[in-house]
Amino acid sequence: MEGLPNIINTNIVNQDWDAFWRDINSIPDTVPKQVLVLTTPYAANSPEDVQLQKMLQACKLSGDDYNTFQINDNHNIAWHKLKDIFKPKIVLLLGITPQQLGISALFKFNEACLFNDVLWLATVSPSDMEKQPDLKVQLWNSGLKPIFVEKKYTI
């Protein structure tokens, strides 16, 4: 096809987007629970882990109430696959963006949002939360307390 101009000289969709169609093999067998915590990675018994545990206890949640799944920075994973596996009613996004889950929506920061029949609460990562105490107060007053303590929302 000599002599024809090449109109598009780039990949239309790069392979990063393939994650939204792949099966998720890295999740061990889990029991569906009401709350799914999607967070950036942290080490066991780290300050971030301790803070997260305190936060969930303040929400009156025990280990029987939630699943935690860590997602690396700039790693994409399909929300529809996570939903099929975990079957949550509430999702806490800690440093994870909706775009990493293949969701083209903007969620209010530190406030409850309803999307796909699930209540979402998006905030910063546990490590960033450690550095910003004012943000923790806002998260508690505008997000966690209305959802878990005051039970303003029914799902």
C-alpha cells in the first residue's frame, strides 16, 4: 500500500487497559462481606496498618465485616470483577482512583457517593492520611461517621 498516508501513527489503546478484561488470579478465596477496603500497599503492623485498624474499629467494624485488598500505584484492576468476587455494599477507596478500577466517574472526596448500587467513600492513602491530620477529621465527620455510626444511608 505504497503511497498511502499513514493517518494514525500511534497505538490507539495501550496494553495497560488490558487489565480491565483479564481475570483476577491474585485474590485468594474470600467470603463476601458488606465493606471492601481498596487501599494502596502497606506493610503489616506498619503505622498505616495500625491507623487503618483504628479507623475501622471507630466505625464499629470487625474483621467479619470487611475485606481489604491492596492495589499498587498505577495498577489497574477491573471493578466489575472485584464486585463479582467481593460483593460489597460499601467501598472505601484509600489512595485508589476510580480510573484505576475502570470507572469513568468522579467521586466527592471524603463524602459518600452512590455508584453501581454501591456506596463509595474516596480519600487519600493511609500514608498520606498520617501526614494530614485535618484530612482525617474531615474524613471522619463527612464520610465515615455518617455512613457507619449515624447510618444515614441504607443500601
